[in-house]
Amino acid sequence: MATKIRIGIVGYGNLGRGVESAIAQNADMELAGVFTRRDPAGVRPLGPDVPVRPLDAIGGFRDDIDVLILCGGSRSDLPQQGPALAAWFNTVDSFDNHARIPEYFQAVDQAARAGGNVAVISVGWDPGLFSLNRLFGEAVLPQGASYTFWGKGLSQGHSDAIRRVPGVKGAVQYTIPLDEAVERVRGGELPELSTREKHRRDCYVVLEEGADAAAVQEAIVTMPDYFADYDTAVNFIGEEQLRRDHAGMPHGGFVIRSGRTGEGAAQVMEYSLKLGSNPGFTSSVLLAYARAAFRLRQQGSAGAKTVFDVAPGLLSPRSAAALREELL
């Protein structure tokens, strides 16, 4: 029997738990352990025998792990952890600050090359699978326009922003694509759409006792970079309703490329996702790219990679011959 790819998890929040669950669906992988900045005694993995170790001890396990999945946040965790850990391990992460990807790539690439490792960055569905489909669209239809719609889905970052507003006890926020805009794009119109014309934001908020609802609503709908540029609805609900109706993390969206080919015919390419669990799906994408990172390292590659640099066949557990026979 072939040796399994040994996966280490760094960080054990929603994404880390999702990676642990997804490993059970990949017969060529096994979980080597969880590494955390918290007290390991307080972390309870799904598997009863999964070792949990302090992150600052991870250097002692370089011979026991083939690929590390980095499950920290993009704002403060990954900018430090990505380069530091790529110097020691093959890594895969879901860094999603689009504007800072180029500088993050450079930092991780320098560290990974120095350590002789492969580090696949910004893996998930956006950036990730949606990025690939934007590339496919532009390459195949060079004369046209690309559109990305997100949702309906719960935005973890925007929900956190609401929870930081004074007077808010709990909150979630959903991004909703506007049907009229989507249908115009699907119809091949090539419209120029403003931010407000593509999405709306629906917020469900539990107030602290005695909080001023009008002030909270005003703080939310005028928040720059998050809500000010959108039509935003703020719905005040109770704690029980928040727990009952908004505990899940669905998401999804569309990438559409609309254009014309040389003879003038209208063409529309569309890729869509409807996700019952955002972290669950992202975890599964991370593991597919962990398989690719392991194989690239075996082939002698080193340095940072993105989804644009990884051949699709490397994601599959099947052999190249089987892929040609069964999927091509």
C-alpha cells in the first residue's frame, strides 16, 4: 500500500475542523496532528486520538509532516505564519486579501525557496477556483467582460465588523447578488455595473440591553469599505432566533465571462457554486492542493505557487493514465 500524505493542521477554528473532517474523505491522506497557539489541553479535535501540540514546538516535527495546512486568518495570522512555516514545511493556505496577494507571494516564495519547500498560497474558492475560472474566461474570450457575484452567503468578515459596533451583542451578514444584474450579464449585455447594482447586504443583529437601535443601524449602513457602498438592510432579532436560523455558514456565487468570438457570435461562460458550508468546502479545496504540493515537491519543485501554477491533474488522487481514460 502506498504511503499516505501526512497532513498537519495549524489553527483549529472552523477551517481547521473542516480540514480534519475532509481528511477522512481522502484515502491517500492521514492527519499527523494539530498545532495551536492556544493551550493544547483546551482544544478538542473530532478524532479522539489526534495529537494537539503547541505551535511554537512545530519545528520538532519536520520529519513527521508532508504538508501543513495553514488555517489562520489573512489579516494577522498568515502574513507572519505563511513565510515562517514555508521555510520549514510544504504548506497550503487560504490567504484571501486580494490586494496584498502579490507582496504575500513574494514573502512566502523567498522563504519556501530558501527551505526547499513548496507553498501553495491563496487556495479556496475565491481566491482559488473562481480565480481559475476568471482566467479561463479571459483566455478563451479575449473580447468581453468578466463578472463575479458572491452569495447568497454569510460573510464572516462583514459579520465580525458588525459585532464590533457599540451596542451589538451578536450579528451575521449575508451578501445577496441582485437577480436583475445577474440576468443582464447572462443575457450577454456586457453592462457596466456599480457596486450597489451588483449586490445588497442583509444584516441580522442582536442588540445589547439598552442599546439605541437607530444609532446601531446608522453605524452599520454608513460603515466605509463594508456597507456604505451597498443597499443594506438591518434586521433586529433575538438571540434565540440568531442561534436557530443563522448558525450555518452557507455561501457561493458565480463567475461569468460574456463576450463574442471572431465571427461575432455571442458567447457566455459561467461557473457557479452553492455551498452549504463555506469552511467545509474551502477545507476540501485546500486538501486537493495539498496533494498537488506534495507531488510538486517530489518532482523537485520549490517556492510559492498559486492555483495558476498547478496542473489540474496534480489535484486528483487518480493516475494520469486513469484521468485520460475516465475523465478526458
